[in-house]
Amino acid sequence: MTRALVVAALLAATTAARADIEIANDPPPPPAAPSPPGRPRPIGLFYKFGASKLPLDGQTVTALSLIGLGADVRVAGDLHAFAEYEWLHLGTETAASTASVSGDGHRLDVGLAHELIGTDKGEGRLYAGAEIGGGIGWYSLDPGPLPHAFAGIRLGFKIYSDEPGSTGAFGFALAVRAVAVRDGVGLGFTLGLNWGD
């Protein structure tokens, strides 16, 4: 009886030792497959320049946007919220004379932009979208802050990059906006360069 117990204990110990050796000799699991390339990070920066014509106090003001800086963030899907600042050079010509007056101004905007249609082209994306928003401007030709609202369309192209240390995407966008101010509605366009999304 004692001999049988000793033999059973030895068999159990030998089986456990073999199992440990087999586990120790198992090859390591294969590395996880790399995740497929996806959309870039949801925060982007942009620089833009452009021009617009605005009705102010019976005059048509030409506003050249020489410095435009902004940022946007993806809210959900293809919906982005953005904020932007523009430094403007202003020029006017009244209807009664050909004398022109120049000045400068500042404009702050916030809004929403949404991609309406788009198609992937290689490592990039061609798209068209709409935007809507509002803001406030300070113009040397019209004292005091002047609120405005805008709506427009965007046409653009983005090139995606998955390289380490890259910003995710680089692209450009052409925007055409109708801008409503106190004295009427003006029209403007901008060309922007985007980094990040």
C-alpha cells in the first residue's frame, strides 16, 4: 500500500514537471498585427488668406485677409467645430467719389463645418462640405465691434500620412462664404492650408 502511494506520488510529480517543461519550451505568441491606417488625429490647425467685400455705412469695403489662423476639432463623424482669427487690410471706394480710404481690422469667427460628399484618392481624400457660423469684427473704418454671420461651401483635398511623428494629414481647402453684417450681405473667399485633420 505504501509502495503504491509512493509510485502514485512520483508519477504525479513527473507529469507536473513535464507540463512545466513543455510550457517553458512553447514559442512566444506572435506579435499583434499592426492596426490598419485610419483617419488622422481629431485636432487640426490651419492658415488661410483671402478677400471679401462687405457693405459698411453706405460703402463697399474690400477686406483682404492677409493673416488667418485657426484650429478645428472633430466633434462627431465628419462634423468639425472651428475657431479662427483674421487680420484684415481694408480699402473703400464710396459711390459718390473715387477717393479711396484704407484701414485695417480684426475678425474672430466660430462655426461648424460638415463634409457632404467625398471620395478617397490613393492616400488622400477629395471632399466638398458646408459651413455655418458667426463672429465679431473690429474695423478701423467703422468704430465699435460689428457682429456678423456666415454660411458657405468648402472644396478641399487632404493627404493622409501614417509616418511616425507626422501630423496625420496635410491639405488645402477653398471656401466661399456669404457674410451678413448690419448693412447687408457681402461675399468672400479664402484659400487655406490644413495640418493635422
